[in-house]
Amino acid sequence: ESISNAGLCVRLNTRVMAGVSESVVPFYIDGKKDALHGPTQEYFAEGSTMDPVAGKKLRNYRVKNVTSIDFASYLSAALLGKEGRQGALAVLRMDIEGGEYTMLPHLLQPRPGSGGPPALCKLDLLVIEFHYKRVAASVVKQHADLRRALLQTCPRLRVVLDPGNYEEEPWKSTWPLPDEWKHIQHLTAYAKLRGGPST
């Protein structure tokens, strides 16, 4: 209600999974019901995921088959006519527990028959959280290639990372900290508690 009162529109779709194709796919659910989160807790929720490699490494997972949509097509339809809506601002927050390494390349592909840039480029702001737990090191290294692809394909798109990524390697060395965040001494209270991938 507070979002509506502020004049903002948020689309929530809990019936389907944002994927790279229209199909039924396995979704790996973190089954630990007493998962806690935050700097004072002992256990951090591991996170449900569409990534089968990461999903099978969850300590207590269950699998549910879910309907997947082609998120590139969904995004294209959602942003149709955005340029004609005065003051329209499109923001995408991507926190998909390792699935970003599959989703971002898909979203950067030109849409068949569109004749223009990918729908991702119509966004005003993209906020990504990169993950490394249960993700192969060779896959994590792709983040640098993804940054170059985003800059080349969508030069006007503002891309920022989850605050914790700016305190962890390898992202800390590759993704410049936004100027407006440089005054913040510790971007997240528990980034050090979470640890980071080895460089």
C-alpha cells in the first residue's frame, strides 16, 4: 500500500519462474525451515535456486518442478512503450542465487525480429548480486566478461552490485564502487562474517 501511495508500480509474479525458456524446470528449494539471516545469527539461508549445480549442493534441499517463462520476452513486453510514459523509471533487482551467470547472457542477446538492442537496455537501473557459494570458480570468473558485455551492449544502463559484492573479491577489484556510496565505511554489517571466495 505504501508503494502505491508513493505513486510507484511494482509487478509481482509468484506463479512462474523467470528463466531462459518457456518450459517446466526443476527448482531447488532451501528446505531448512529455521534459516536465520543477519550479522548476529549463526546460520545464513543458503538460498533456493534455478541452478542445478548450486541446488544440488544445498545441505537440505527439495526439488519442485515449476513453470518457467522466457524472462527476456517478459521484460520486453513489460517495457513496451516505456519511452512514451513521462517519468517512467524501470529498475530490475537480480538476486537469483547463482542463476545470474545464466540469466545475464540470455538477457544480453538481441531479441529475434526486434531490430534493436536487448530489452535489458531499456532499464534505467540494474542491481545485481553475484554469488560464489556452490558455484564453480570457472563460472564465477565470468563476472568480468559480463561487465564488459553490459558496458558494450547497454552503455546507458546504470549497473550496480549488491553492496556486499563491493567488499568481496573478485568483484571488489573489477566493479567500481558507485561515487555516491564511497562515503559508506562498511556497506554491509555482515559482509566479513559471510566471507568471500578465494581469489
